[in-house]
Amino acid sequence: MYPCVDTSAGGADEGSKPLWPGKKVLLSINRFEKKKDVALAIKAYAGLSREERTHARLVIAGGFDPRVAENTSTYAELCHLADSLKLKHATARTITSAQGVPDDIAVLFLLSVPGAFKATLLSTSRLLVYTPRNEHFGIVPLEGMLAGTPVLAANGGGPTETVISGQTGWLRDVSRVEDWTEVMRIALEDGDGELRLKEMGKWGKQRVVAEFSKDKMGERLEAAMQVMRQQAERPPLVPFAAVVLAIGLMGALAAGSLWLAMKRADP
């Protein structure tokens, strides 16, 4: 059985207005942890030309707790990486401050965004960039597809069971940064490229509703329980009486050996 997302509300608000008019958003949502490899998204974004980045913005949102050392160290490393790649960045903790960032900010870090804001981000982005490798499942790609946003994810682990490459998104090798850059380039195209994204978003939403809804999970759980009920109880590999007899014999042999040893030792 697979985990599910709540499809009753139809996903994120697809009628949301762009958070940054004139900016095509590439979105990464993950906790600020090293294993999530968000650095891959920054490196891939840096591979775009300056002209391509002019009307684009990489938004990195995720769970962040200043009391957690890994969160703070990972955030600092990502900021340093952006600096080293000459990508101007800013950090916001509220919706108001996020919407007020200057147009020349290439990478925007959003720390612990509220649920409603997260939904708006998903529905107004061109592409969801999901970077973890060997993820056991990953619920974020489902949230992205439910919002009608194509997903770019690693071609290993959980995303291979949720994302259909070429239909609801793309699956790419995490060791080939240039391949991730190329998908970002496709997502930023206007005209036919934008129409392609909308078609992929439609397929993604349909897939989530059909395969990863609460109803679908309930059906699979019920089917699994029915199979368990119908299975005959298997007898133990060794009958209980045989086990008792074996233990008794071993005890008797041990006692006999001890008696013989004592007898020999007695002059």
C-alpha cells in the first residue's frame, strides 16, 4: 500500500494569482537537511544562462527549526553555495516579506512556510524540483502533481513509483546536473512549452486522484485484510509435543552426564 494525500479539496488553489508577477517559479520543497540534496537544485539553476534566469526564480521552501543544528548548518551551506555561484539570494520567514523581495533575487529561501502559502506556491510554480536520492517514497511529488505542477525528481527510490517520466514530469540521474538544468530550461519555455506543462499537470492530477487518494488507500487496505482472513492458519514447523520431548531428553542427558562425572570423581 502507498501513503496518500487528501484529494477531497482538489489540491492547491489553482486559481491563485502569481506571488511574484513576471517571475517563472521553480520550486523546491524539502526540510533543510543535507540528505535532501537541495544543493542539486541550486547547481542546476546556476546552469541556466543569465538571460534565462532574468524572468525566473528558484524558491527553496522547507521545514526549518533554528534549534536543530543540521537545519542551520544546511541552510548556511546552501547560502554559501549560492554565493559561490554568483546567485543573489534572500531569506524570508513570512508571506509579506517573501512577496516583498526585489526582482533581482535569483534564489529565495523560505523557512517553514505555512500550509496555505505552500499550497499557493505549488499551484503557481512552473516546476517542482524534488532532489532527494533514494527517497523511500516522498509525499511532496504527490502534492505537486495534485496541484497540477509537473515534477522533476531523481530516477531512483520513491519517485519512480509516483512520477511517470514524460507524462507527469521527469526522472533524471542526480549525478548529471546538466540534465536537471535542461528540464528547468524546458519548464521556463513559453508557447508550446507552457502548453506541455499544463498537459503534464492535468495527467499528474488525474494520476494522484486515481492511485494515491484516501479512498484508494482504503481499498488496498481492505483487500490486504481480506487476503489475510482467507489464509488458512499454518501449523508450526515443529509440533509442540516434539519440542517438549526434545527438551526433556536434553535435560535427562545433561543430568546423566553430571551423575557420571560425579561418580568418577568419587573415590
